[in-house]
Amino acid sequence: MNDLIKNRIRKIDYFLFGWIMKLAYSNYHRPKYTYQWNYKMILRYVILQKIFRFNGGINWPVHFTSVIVGSKNITKGFMCDPGDTPGCYIQGINGIHFGSNIEIGPGVRIISSNHQEDDYSISKKSEPIYIGNNVWLGSNAIILPEVTIGDNVVIGAGSVVTKNIPSNSIAVGNPCRVIKHKKPYNVEISSIILNRKYEQFR
């Protein structure tokens, strides 16, 4: 299938099914034609999430095997849907702020609050987690409370992030540490045409 035909089919897919995605998810901002097929997104997410109510109250796509806790304390930019990959656990009790263009691998855990040591039924108050723009969290990475991850960062698979990670870094390990400088991100994401208007670029 050549690119011209494929582009036309993608536009038809957006015209026929894109409105369902907009209706189902008020906080879903992805490239208009070049992300995933809308009909596949409906089969993979909308039916299970909005009809069968797996993570039904969340206004972005979440995989049925992922769990989101405290979603009202989670903010996010565009091209970022926390929990849309399998097996994630994202706990936003103390707040999580995601930037734009975040890739989250399967099995990632992001935990904004620990239990108090003298009463496990009470969550500790702490500062929110901040994750910048153009960040990739590898499979099974764990992000712990009060961590800030800068812009243009890759966190390696299986890493445990206990301290802040500066911008323009590749970091791995347990505990996670910077192993090398990361080159600038190659795509100017603010110029991408999205499926709906996004008012603020973070």
C-alpha cells in the first residue's frame, strides 16, 4: 500500500471513528492522522473502559490491565496517556504532573505516596512527582515519591528512580543514576497537528 492511499485511508478512519475517541476521552491529544487507527483504539480501549468500566472514570485511554489511583491529582500534556500500556500501576494520591510526549512502557509503576510507618492505613503527605517533556520510561521502571524527572530523559527498563534525574539524561539501575548525556529530541512536538486543540504546551 503506497503512502498516498494509506494517508487517505487514515483520513477516512479519522472521519468515521475519530469523533468517538473525542467523545469518549476529553483529555486525549494525539497526532491527528499518524498515531494509531481510531477503530483499533475503540476496540482496544473504549469498549472495555467506557462500557465495561475498567478504569471507566478516567478521561484518557487506559489499558484494562493497568490501574490508576488518584486520577484527579494527575495532570498531563499531549501525546501522553498514563496507563495505556499493559500492567501499569500509577498512584497519584500526592499528585503527578506529566509533560508532553511521554512514552510509558508496560509494567511501569509511578507511586506518589508511601504509607506512614506507624499506621499503614494513612498515606504520607509529600511533594508531587514531576515528569518533563520528551521522556521515555522503560518497561517495569519504578518512580517513587517526590521525584522530578527533567525534559528529554530516558529511564532504563527495570530502573528504580528514588532521586531527581536532570534533563538531557539517560539513567538506569537500582537506584537509578545517570550514565550518559542524551542528545536533543529530534522532533519539534509543538508543531505536530493534533486530533483536537491543546491550549497549553508544557
